Amino acid sequence: MFVVIDDRESVTQGYAAGFDREGEVSIGFSSKDFRDWLECAVGNDVLAIGAFILGDCSDRTSIPKSIRNKSRAPIIALNNLKLLKHTIELFEAGVDDVVQVPIHVREILVRTAVIRRRTIGQPGEAQTSLIRVFLDGRDPEIGGRTLALPRRELRTLERLVEHQGKWLTKTQLFNAIYGLFDSSYDENVIESHVSKLRKKLRNHLGYDPIESKRYMGYRLDAFKSRCNGEAGPSRPN
């Protein structure tokens, strides 16, 4: 889920339409509404955010710090004017990238994927790279072969890989895939997505790398996957 922060409603609506065309969930806020929401947001809400897009608002150099108090998701700032002073100010404020507008939503997706890939996984972990996701819309590689997945199954796998080794509840997965404000689906739909995904992974790998526990949710075995990385040593017996 992408959060667009801009005091111009026409801009937030425009990006919402662009993300929707790319099959991504997004929500737009004015800077005031965003601060109000962020102050009240709980852990599950913040975990659902894939990236923050920071547009034109009067206090935007202070917003990144407020975000970082609750989330490590990428922050991409949009610049209307290509001025070195503004770019430096934004980086010093804590954003991860600064881009010149106009910019296509696909480029935002790619830039976000690059930032997120840098933060996934820890060097030195024993992993076999049997599962590789790219976070930019491309199908994953499972056991060295590309596996075509429907969009929501792909999003489910991406979230599990991003948080590999950690439990994600059904609610956390639902919020990340369908957004925080979508009431047209029941969160039990996640069970169907995970069930179909597990079957496909099992067919490719010969085993099921997804664990599930009542009340805890789902977890991907950290030793059996890696996000867009090189093959590591096998898991010890």
C-alpha cells in the first residue's frame, strides 16, 4: 500500500488513479490529515505501508521524522523544481529518494523496490535463494524457475519474503494487500490466497515453505528464501 501526502487533492487523486492502473493500493492525504492519521495509527496499520510518497506541502521537511518514529518504509519525495538546495534539504530531512515530477507511477514502483531490496535480509544469514522476489511487479523465481502468480498471491509472497522468519497475522497481510480502508472484502480472503500460493510453491519446490499457526498467522522459513540475492549456503541438518 502506498501513501501519497500532498495538500493538492487533484495530485493525490491523480496518483491514486495511476497506482490503481498498476494494480497497487494507495491512499492520499493532505499533510494535516496525514499527521492526524499517523498519530493514531497502530502497528498493523503502519506495517501495511509499502512506501510514502511525499509531495507538495508546507511542512514536508518535518514529515519524514514523524514517519520514521513509526515506520521504516521508503520515503520518496517529489520535487517540482530541480533545485540542489531543495534536494539536499529533503535528504537531510530523512527521505530515501528525491525525484523530479512529472514521474510515471511505474518509475516510483521501481525506485521503491530498489530501496526495499536494500533493507531486506541480513548479510551472513544462511539462505538458499530458492525463492526470489523483485518487488517491482515481476513474477518471482521459485527454485530457479519463473512462477506466474496472480497479483494478490504475488503481493502475499512479497510480504512474507520481506518479513521472512517473522509471523504475519491475517490482518497484517490483508491490510498490506487490500489497503487499510477497503471494506468490500473480508480478511478471511487471505486464507484462500495463502492456500493457493502454498500449493504452487509446493509444486515448484517439493515442500511447503510457509508455516501457519492459529492466532499467529503465517511465516516464511528464513532459511529457504531470499529477496533478489545470490545463493547462500544450504541450511544445516
